[in-house]
Amino acid sequence: MPGPRRDRPAVLLLLGALLAADLYFHLWPRARRELGRVSPGCPCPAPPAPLPPLPRAAPALRRLFAHPLYRAAPPGPAEPLLGAREALRYYRRKAARWNRRHKLYREEQNLTSPAAPLPLRPEASWLQFHLGISRDGLYPRSSPAVTRLLRDMREFPTISADYSQDEKALLGACDCSQIVKPSGVHLKLVLRFQDFGKAMFKPMRQRREEETPEDFFYFVDFQRHNAEIAAFHLDRILDFRRVPPTVGRLINVTKEILEVTKNEVLQSVFFVSPASNVCFFAKCPYMCKTEYAVCGNPHLLEGSLSAFLPSLNLAPRLSIPNPWIRSYSFDGKEEWEVNPLYCNTVREIYPYSNSNRLLNIVDMAIFDFLIGNMDRHHYEMFTKFGDDGFLLHLDNARGFGRHSHDEISILAPLSQCCIIKRTTLLRLRLLADPEYRLSDVMRESLLQDPLAPVLTEPHLLALDRRLQLILEAVGKCIDTFGEATVVANDTAQPQSPAVHRAKVGT
């Protein structure tokens, strides 16, 4: 009698697996469909409606600008800097002159391709920005022109590039016996766009994550393109509106600078590096070497673009030495650095004796302390607005160098004079509130820039720390002299200047 077959269990297992697969993949889905059928008259409940989305908190920046402190009307009637008709006539003449020179240049270069004259458009964003400047600031709180200007500066093609006027004046003046030059420290170019708007271009020279070495003197510090961008955003958040609109942009140094410049000196400083990157350097007194060049990657280079202010022929400006100017030498000190009563001397000198100028100096010191700028040797202001006009916060590229250090001496105008505008103090206190935290609104504002992130997180957190130091300094003044003496009411219309006009010595 033969024994049991050894392969019979394997066959049974195989048949069981096939039956289970057929049941799972064929019979069970059919049964589910049959059981799930309903008759047409079945009153089945409707599927539940989706839950409404949770309400999102308004962005911090929008909440800040909706606050009553940022919606109060300025004191006194609006006073524009420029007359629209006069400005249009002036800029039309300049546009016609540029078109004539461009035509002559093309003829000299034997360029035969047609080039139609570029018209000046009254609706151009840069022109509307100029017409929007008033006694209250460089632009209104809500300015569509500034929004368009920032967009145009980062998108419009360039039609010319040139050195700035101060760098032109320094060409060939290589007196290296002086430590500090009057200008030319930072490589900067004037770019003109297809709508005839102009902007100051400052290229990237230092990476965001790098800190200025602690052994560097402030007058030989690097100048940073991202500091110019961040300074504009901070100035707007503080509601000063004294920094020209500034935006970041990736510039093609070959197409947007070299190929459009008519300046032979600028053309001559372009070269290709060993890494095959296109580079150029400044023809200025002491950075006339390829070691100080800036380079694309291989053509693209980060930089800041700051809108030009109206021509000096239309809107003259004064450049005035800062009473708290620093000593631009290795071992010298100014009087304010050794005399704690220095402000008493300043108060006796016109115009600091009888106008809002000293309060505006304190505003500027607070702004510079927040960004860490020790290089405010002069300030500018429009002559039309007189002694009480606002101060322009220009050239901020030496800010945001060291997030790990707070230079308290920048606050000397505040700590020595113990005065501050009420509106400035109220906004500083608001920005110290967790709901409107300064670092949060700055972080959100800077995300709007094409080169975001503009600042590293340590720099943003340093703003909160420095804000607390400012409020502590104001608190000490109030404890010593009383709030009525320290906090000045700046909501009233400015008074006319007095007759006494003793001038500040230079």
C-alpha cells in the first residue's frame, strides 16, 4: 500500500490562498456594492459640511500700520516739496538732453541699429515719488507710488550706468597718507532705467552671516547692501519715512552695467577672474586694485537699489555736520565723548536752540543705534522746509555689522540731552509690545524683498534687545528730570524760527 504523498499539504495551502484572494478581491467588493445600494426614496442624511477654516491672525505688519499711532494726521497743512508743473518741465528738458547725447554717442560708435527716443511719462513711479515728498516725510504712510517704485527698480532694464558724482571727483586723487577719504569707500554706481528713473546701486561685499571683526574701526568697516535694504524697512516701521525707497536686486553686471555704460573708465575696470566670474572694481583713491573687486556668479551680483531724490536744482539740500560727529582717527576723541554736559553747549547754538532740530537729531540717533551705525558724520535736509524740516537718513550701509554688540555711545544725543518726541516714544513702546514686536514686523516686512532673507535671525533679535536699551535710557531721563521735561509734544504745528542765528562751527 503506497504511503501518503508529501506534496499534498503544499497543494492544499495553494488552493486555500487562491480561494482567499478571490474572496477578498472579487466577491467581497461586489457584496459591499450590493449592500451599499439604496432605493431612490431613501431619506439618507447628507454628508456633513466641511468645517469652516480657523480664523487667521492678521499679519503683524498690517496690524501695526492699522494702529491709531500710524493713522494720525500730521500737524499742519500738507506742504509738498515740488511743484508738479515746474518738476515736469525740468525733467522733460533733462530727458530731451539725455536722448540727444545718447544719439550722438551711438553715431560716434557707428551703431547703426535704430534707437527710438525714450519719452518721459508723467505717471512714472519715480516721478510720482518725487511729487509725493512733503514736509511730513519722503512719502505718505500709504503710498502706491512707492510700491510701484520698488517693483520698477527690481524689474525695469537699465539703459545706462555710471560712477556717482563724488567718486568722479576723486578719480586720480590717491593721497594714501590720509586715513579717511571724503568718499569712495564703497563701490557704488548710478543706474538709470527705461523710465528715466535713477537709483544708487551698492553691490554685495559681505555675506549676511558674517559679522564685522571687533578690531575694525567704524570708518574702515565694510559697507553692506543688505543694510541699506533693512534700513529702509526699519525707517518705515518707525514711521520716520526719511530713508529713500530701497530694494534688493540681482544685477547682471555684463548686460546691465558693462554693456550700457558710456564711461570708458568704468568699462576699463571690468575683468574676468580665474574662476571665470565677471568682476569690476572702483576707480577711487585707495581701492584701485583687483583684490577689492566685486564679482558676479558668473554674471549675477546681489545689490541694493536706492531711489534718487529730486535734483538739487529743483530741491536744494543742506549737508550739515552732526554735532555728535565721531573722531575719524585711531586715537582722537570729540568733546561729546569726554564731556557729559556737552548737550548744554549744543542747546545754545542755532538752530538747536529754538527749533525741533535737536529732537530730530535724537530720532536719528535712535535709528542709528538700532541698526548699529556709527558713521553718521553729516546729515542732510531740504532747505525749503526750514529749520524744522526732517533730517534725511542717507547712507546706511555701515549698519547691521555686529549683532552681538550694542554701541551705547550712539545714543549720546538721547542720554545727554534727555529729550524725545512723544510720538517717537509711543511708537517705540508699541514696538516693544509682544503683539507688535519689532523683530516680528521687521522679519515680515523684509520677506517682501526679492533678496530675502535680508537679515539673519541674530540681527533681528538684536533689534528687540536694543529697543529695550533705548526705553531704559528714556526711563532714566524721566526719573531724573520728569516726563514733562523729557517728552516733547510734537503734535503741534512747528513754530517759526527765532531771529538769533548763531551758526554751528565746522
